[in-house]
Amino acid sequence: MTPLVYFDPEEISDWFWDIVARADRSPDTLKHILSELPDNQVRRFALEFLDASGRFNQESFTRYLGPSYSEDGVADMTEWVVSQGKDFFLTVWNHPETVEVYDVGKPEHRVSLVFVAEEILEERLGDWPDIMEDYAAYARSGIARVSDYVELQQKPESDHERSPSDDWGEPE
């Protein structure tokens, strides 16, 4: 059974999935990888992670978790699914019942790559970034892929209409 909400999993970039694969489910490895990138690319990773994990916050997936999962528990599951990499993401996307394997009681199911990018940006910029605000601007833009949205945001101001998230955290 595939989800009823239209979404093409290919909208999540290979760039993002390559970084997730290289991190190999390790927040420390991901931190090392992202530390080598400029701020705008770290922010892009955070946006793509949020976009990918948000795709599983719907009843076609959550019903397999059981009634005992809170909203936070569902978020933990979605972040864990993305942290497993593209192949597992696609398996869960195409077979929602596979989320039944998620058990928050298992230590290996509590390891996630979520917030690593935000931690790096906080260290660099001195303040926790509001990725949700950036994501809301992306969602309102009507652009299908985060990667396309970020690319548009990086063009000179004369090339596009400015939006609230035009500041992608580049150092001055």
C-alpha cells in the first residue's frame, strides 16, 4: 500500500542521501562531514532532513506504530527512518507497515541524525537556527525540491524576489 499523499521520493536530492550514507547512522560522523561544508549547505542539509522526515507524519504510516506513540514518538520514528538512509526510507515509503520494526525502547532506534546540522550552525553563528521558519518559507514557495529552493535563495537579489529566508547564514 502506498501513501495517498502525492510525493515523489526523488524530490529528496542525491546530495542529501549521499551525506546520510557517508554518515553511516553516526551523528559524530555526520558532524565531521557537515563541518567541512559552508553554512548555506549545512542549512540545506537541515532543510532536506526536515522535508524527508516530515513525509512520514501521516496516518498511512503512523497507524502502524500503535496508539501508545505520542507526537514526539512519531517524530522520533520519522527522524530514525531518514537516518537509516535512502534504501530504508524508500522501503518504508513503499511499504508503510515496515515502520512496525521501530521500537523506541531499543537503544539503536534512539540514534538519529536530527539536529546535527543545527548544532553546527549554532556553534558557528552563536544562535540556534530557526530551520522551521526556513522550511515554512520553502513550503510556501511552491518549489518541489529543497535543493532548487536553496539554489534560488543563493542567486543575487536582482535575479529573484526576496523572501524571509534569504539569509542562509553566510558569514559576513
